[in-house]
Amino acid sequence: PEVINGRTHKATVVDLSPWVEYEFRVVASNGVGIGEPSRPSALLKTKAAVPVVAPTNVSGGGGSRSELVITWEPVSEELQNGEGFGYVVMFRPLGSATWTKAVVASVESSKYVYRNESITPLSPFEVKVGVYNNEGEGTLSSISIVYSGEDEPQMAPVGVMALSVSAAEVELSWQPLAWNRHTGRVLGYEV
């Protein structure tokens, strides 16, 4: 810390975080050394401010048909800068000019699910998540691309062939379904 002239009896402490409790101690020093610290001051909480740290790891995807699932890493308490903290979720279909905005008032939230029957499966959306508190809206994350939920595969595998291996076994083979908007991510097959 900065050394203050011996004739000065007050100081201004700078670069503190908003909405955080601090306690202070004063230590006297001279040419011989440093004395014992004072007793701690009473706890003092700095004033609230608009949050400046946006959520990180904004992503999502999955969910059911007609859903857009958006996830993020929650902002830690020491960076919320005030009471009434929450999240602002903004999204739009890729190429659209109009953003849809939703407010998530829970501090612990890390997920928002938008449901709308008009969402087609595996549609790309531009997504950003911001923060707010009682002092106002803060920073927004950078834009991430998130895909809406999938539908069940609309195509059947083709080229199914069966080969008799023994009296009790048959080996089946087929052409795998390539990923596309109609099949989505094929996680497995049922025989």
C-alpha cells in the first residue's frame, strides 16, 4: 500500500470492487520499522454498480423438438456488483435482424429454454447472454451459434442386407445415415 505522510490522518482507498464488504487496518512506520496494526475497522460495504462481467461459455443445443436450449457459466457473486442480479438472454434465427429478449431473474440460473412450435429442428440461432442488477443492464457476451432441438429421424436406413452366419445367427448390415437436417445426429440404430 501507499505510504502516507505522518501529518496526514485520512486516506482514500481506490480500485475496490463494488458491493463488497471490506475492513481496514492502519499501520504506523518510522525509520526503525513497522509497528503493530490497528484493530480492524467496522465492515463497510462499497456501493453497488452496474455489472461489467458477462457470462462465459455461452452455448446450448439439444432439447426437444420446437425448443432452443441456451446455457452459460453463471457469474460469481463477487462480480454481480449489486442486488437484484439476473441474466438477459437474447437470440434470433441466423440471418434475422430482430432479437428476442428474455429475462432470467435467478442468480443461480445457467440455462434458458425457449419453446415455440414454429422452430424447425436443428435451426441455427445467434445467441448472447448479458447481466443486470438493480443499477441497470451490464455487458453482453459475444455471439454464439446454437442449434434448436432435433426431431426424430425422418429417414430410414437403406441397403439393409442379411447374411446367415449359423443356425442361430444372422449378420445384418446397412448404409449409415449421413448427418443432415432431416436425420439430425444419429445416436444409434434399433434392429
